Amino acid sequence: MRRWLGLLLAVVLVSGGVVYTVEQREQELRARASAPTPVRTTKPSRIAAAVAARRVAIDTILVRRAGAVQTGNEQQFLADVDPLNKKLVAAQKILFANLMEIGFTEIGYSQAEERFNPALLRAHGRTTYLVRILMRYQIPEVDFTPVTTELGYTFVARDGHWLLTADNELDPDLGPGAHREAWDLGRIEVQRAPRVMVIVEKGDTRRGRAIVRAANEGLAEVTAYWPLKWSGSVLVIALDETDVRDARFADEDIESAASTGSTFSSLPGQETADGTVAGGYIVINPNQRDQVDEILLSHEITHVVTAALGGYEPLWLAEGAAEYVSWRGIEAISGPGEVVKWEQEVVDTAVPQLSALPGDSGFYQNSADVYGVSWLAVRFLVHRIGLPKVEELYEDMARNGVDQGSRDRILQDRTGLTEATLWTALTTYRPQR
């Protein structure tokens, strides 16, 4: 790290702090349009040199900011923040404190691609540089591998130096959940247990500890009732925010008590169209923070445990498995009577409202009890082939169920049923008492 930083600084000093402006960019484009195509060039253009110098300068800033987090140096973290933007300086102090609170084993920032926004160029001046940033980090015990999220930075050149003058102006153009991580949303505190990490607002200590206890119990239920062996830790975010990561509790998810969103070792579109899922974090609906219990968290933790398998499983299987685990927990607490009652209600009320297994499209907007039907389907398969084989089915689907043909082939090979014949079996299913 020191050798790389030293090299960057050396290049910046040689470059002489050249500023690349919008006006220069336009001049370069006009010159290229009118000039004949050169057969051979031996010297880069003035603007190309300025672009290269700018990239090195911004890389240096990003390396310096990451190093500041690793060494706990707030002054270094703020060194390249525009001092005239007092609001940003205050927010960056909070961000630094939050990053220190979490304690990353790895953190780094890199430039992705430049963005153009005429309104922002007019607002900040002709030296404005807008760039999409990739933040790569790893939370100990929680992330098995480093994961990536997006940011959008606005830099301006002033007195020969580049300064970060905004970190939210590109947010509307970024992917879902970008710049909405827990550490981006106000001052936080972290409560921990050996395999649980809970993030709440600063001072919300009692609630954080209560959620830790519930998460420990939920994790024990998943370990007991789902065969996949998993040694990771659970991250639960419980803030007074309706939009955290890709959870949107202010609109279509308002009825959801919690949501588990994926983390990505490579983002969608970065290396592959779908990205590479690394794991998942749980986000609690702010209106449900006082109702969090082990039943809710056992459902969500099941999603976390299965997150990195591939993500191609149908939603009826994903949600059905999570409901299966949570209802096993209910059965352990309340006895089999509650499960029997619920099963009969699903058979009598929920199944007649559908004409097939719940599809992925519109699953969460369906007014029918798609969770109950999904649970019934998994429960039926457990009775038919046994829980260990259902877990193997899940893994195969998650890795290889990329389309309906693949899903039916996997399902038929492992159960003797397709989705259509499984649905037919559910419509004629009568629970054994």
C-alpha cells in the first residue's frame, strides 16, 4: 500500500496538477473532428495528459481515504473534502466514525467511469469531475469474501488540488440501494455476539441488544431445522429509515417486517449480467423494530444462509424454505396444533385463490397468501422425499435453475414432479392428521 501510494504521489507531482476542464474537452473534440487522422503519434495531447493526471490524482485521494479508515486517521480521511462545504464535512465525520464502528478487515475505493451532468457542471464550474466509485469492503465474520457497492463522487479542482465536494449528486443514476448502506444513513452503533452483528442508531443500545438475543435464537433455529451447514455470521440493520440498501419499506414493501438483500462480490453488469452474489444482510422495517423476534429472524436468516448458493431458485422455493424453518420454530414453541391449524387454512383458503405455484413475477405484490402456499409446497416435498433431499434440491435449483426448463428438469430428477404436477398435487392434497 505504501509503495503504491508513493508511486501515485510521484506521478501527481510530475504532472504538475494539470486541470482538465469542460472547455478543454470541447476544444479537443473540435480539433479531432477537423484534423486528419494521424498515422503515428509519439507525444500524448495536452488534454490526454491532463486526463491521466486527473485519474492519478483521484486515485491518490481514494487510496488515502481507504488508508485513513484502516489506520483510524480522521484528519487524513477529511484531507481531500471541500472545506467550503460545511455540511459535507460534517457528514463525512459521521461516515468516518461509522466506518470505524464497523471495523472492516478490508476496504478500498476505485474509479469506475466518468459521468456527465450538465446541470452539475454549471453548478460547480468547468473543472467538475463526476465519477462512479466502487467501494470494496469486507466485514469480519459477516462477509466470506470482499463485496462491492456503488458511490457517486463529485470532485472540483481548486488551486491545483482536487477536492471532494459532494457524495450524493449521482445517487439517482446508481443501482438500487447504492449509497444507502447502514453507515451512510446517520450515526450508528454496533451490538455484537459471536455470530451476530446488529446495527442500530447511536444510543439505541437496548433495542440493539434485544435484536442480538432474537438473532441468536433465530440462528439456532436455522441450524436445527435446515440441513445446510453454515458457519457465517448474521448482519441485521435496524434503523429509523424506510430505504436501506435495496429495502423499500415506504412503498411496495410496507407490509414486510424485514427484507434480506444480497451483497455482491461483483455487481450486476460488472463482470456478468446478474453479478455474483456473496451473501445477504437483513434490514428491519422501522415500524417493526419493536416486534422483532426469533421467528421473524429465523425466516430471514434462512435467506442469508442460502444467499450465496446462486440465487436462481424460484421464489416459491426460497420463501417456502424460509417459512418452513420459521414454522418449525413455532411448532417447537407452541406445539404441533398451531402448524396443523395453519396448514388446513392454507389448503382451504390460499390454494383455491391460485391456479399455479406463485411465479417470480409479481410474487411480492400478490394479494393471495403466496407465502402460505410456498410453505405448503416445501412441506409437501419434505413429506415426499425428506428434508435433506429438499435442501439438495434447493442447492441445485439455486445454482442451475436459470429458466423454467432447467427448473422443471431439476425438480423432476429429484422429486418426480414438475412445477405443474407439484401444483396439481397440492390442489388435491389433504393433510394427514
